[in-house]
Amino acid sequence: MSRVTNLPQRRAVRKVLLYSHDTYGLGHIRRNLAIAHSLLAREPSLQIVLLTGSVVSDRFELPRRLSVVKLPAVVKDGPDSYRPVDTRLTLGVVRRARTAVIADVARRFAPDVMLVDHAPAGMGGELLEVFRMLERERPETRVVLGLRDVLDEPESVLRAWSQQGVHDLLERVYDEIYVYGQRDIFDVGAAYQMRPAALARLRYTGYLDRSPAGGEAGAPVARPFLLATAGGGGDGAAVLCAALEAGGRLGLATLIVTGPLIDGRQRAALDARVASTPRARVLTFHPSIGSLMRSASVVVTMGGYNSMCEAVSSGTPTIVVPRTWPRREQEMRARLFADRGLVDVVEHGPDLADRLAALIDAGLRDRGRSARVIDLGGLERLVDGLLGRAGAAAPPVAMEEIAA
């Protein structure tokens, strides 16, 4: 499997296919929708199809000219292991079904650009057959990889990439590789030992600030207030409960946004605690977390990519309680941001509410942190690159050079 080494001159981009494996949380679907919004803001005539495994994609407002094709859903239950949401099916059956859907959409849609989010081989290698089909039937399609700033500890990523043959894919399949971050904050190419041919195609866009993609929304509680959010909510109940307790101790109005993936029993317990806490409210979902962050007086959040970009962009004092399983990605990103004075970081533990209360109290007196120490212009540069207007990737390396 290899890309054609002498691609024809780039044509105008009219059709873009976005692939988002979506096996955990809201991060991937939110990032891809932000990209779709930005592409269509630049080129309203584009046709965009989003392939997603998200079970909550219908929660979001979709732009016109974006079509969403849902893949059979899976959920991550380990660093690189998954299980079907539909327990009647085996993972093998689901993976084959997903590959068939992806290949059929790619064949019928015939995109000018296919942007793969985060997983170079797809969930469980589901993209490999799709790449073979594109090589045979649609070699003019530019295949592009988008990576967030931190994937996981280098040892874990290198182990997984070795098992999945990712370094070969980066050389042989991907025409361009974009990192949604800054090299001086985290050098993805060096950390994950990309080979020279892949490094030649690697571009750092800066961070993707989602605020232009979502409209402003009024805060549903009086100011000043504490905002506590846990992304999709699949593993954030402990953080939300601790933030609620801390806000109550300080007599601070508190808004909890659980995320739609919170466990039902955990949500019921949280609702009971909110009911007994003065000036506290709880929402399952909000379409513009970034606007809430800008309105809040202080934010408590986990360390997901989108949440961190929105928090830093808002300028609101932010306390991050990152997850450390199944990946350490959030912890690594939080520490990198904390080193630059952008956020405070708190580890999980039995006294989490005590530590949060102290930092929240300090944060109320520390409004207006600056986002200028990181580059938040990534969406504009990514759109430029996808449309072939700026920052074009280096031409593919001939296979003979790779073999040599």
C-alpha cells in the first residue's frame, strides 16, 4: 500500500471527507465540527461529509452542507482496546461494518481531501482497506492526518504505533500531517520518533480555538459564578462533585455541566447534591462551553484538548483536574500549560474539594490571564492547508527513497 508518487497538480477543493473514530467522550466530534464550521465559513460552496462513531452527534447544531454518516458505535475500555456499544455484536463484526461504510462513502463521495482525526489507522485498523481502495480508485484524493498536541506518553504511543504499523502509514499513505499545537510546547515529531519522510510532511498549526465556530450564549446563572465541566462526562463525576462542594463552601454560585455521557447513577447522586447546595445548578449539555467559560469567574475542568483551548482562550482563571487513565494525555497537556502560567493543576485525591476551594478562592482574585503565550490561530491555518492555499505540505517522497 503506497501513495502515488507523482500526484497531478492540485485541483480546487470542492468535497472534504472528515473521519472521526469517536470512541470516548466529545473531543473528536467537537473538533471535527469546529473544522467543518471553519471550512464552510471560508468556502460556503464546499460539500463536507463527516463520518463519526459518536453516539451524541445529534446534540450539536450542524451547519448546512455538512452531512453526517454515523458509524456503529464502540467505546474505549483500555488504552488501545474497544468494545461495541451494542453488546449483541462482536468487535470484529462492528469493525468490518464500519470499514464497509467508510469505504462506500469514500467511493461514492469521491472527496478531494480526506482528513483523518487522531487515529492514523482508524479504530482497530478499520481504515487500512479504505486506503487500499483510494489507492486503486481515487489516487488523486489527498489523505491528511490531524493530530492533537499530545497523544499519550511516548512509550505508550510508540508501542501502539509499532503494533499498528503507523510509521509506515505516515510515510506511505499520508500526503500531509497537521499537529494542532506548537512544536515549542510539545514536539510531536521528536517525541513519537517520526521518520524523515513523515517529518517532511509535518506542520504545526497552532492550537484550535473553537470560539469563532460557536455563537455566544448567555450564562444561565448570575455572576460571579463557578463553572465546572467534565467534557463528555464519562469519567468526570468525582471532579464535578468536588467542585460543587468547593463552590458551596465559598458561597459561590455554581454551574455544573455534566456532559451527556455521565453514568445514570452518578448523575442521580450529583442531582441530589446540587439540590441541597444553595445557588447551584446542573446542566447535562451546553452547545457553547467556550461562551460559558468567558462568562464564568473561575473554571474547573478536566484536561481534554478542546476544554483546554477554550479555557485558555477565555482568559478565565482555570483549574484543571486531568484524567490519568486510560491515557496520560490530559495530565501531560495540563502540566505543559501550567508551566506557562496558563492554568493551575490539581491531582485527584480524597481532599480534592479542599484543594479546589483554596485555588478557586485565589482564582477569583486573579482574573484576566493572557492567552498570548500560546498560538490559538490553528483553525485558520488548518483551513488554509486543507484548501491548498498556504503552508502546503512537502511533496510525497518516492518509495525508492524510503526503501533506501
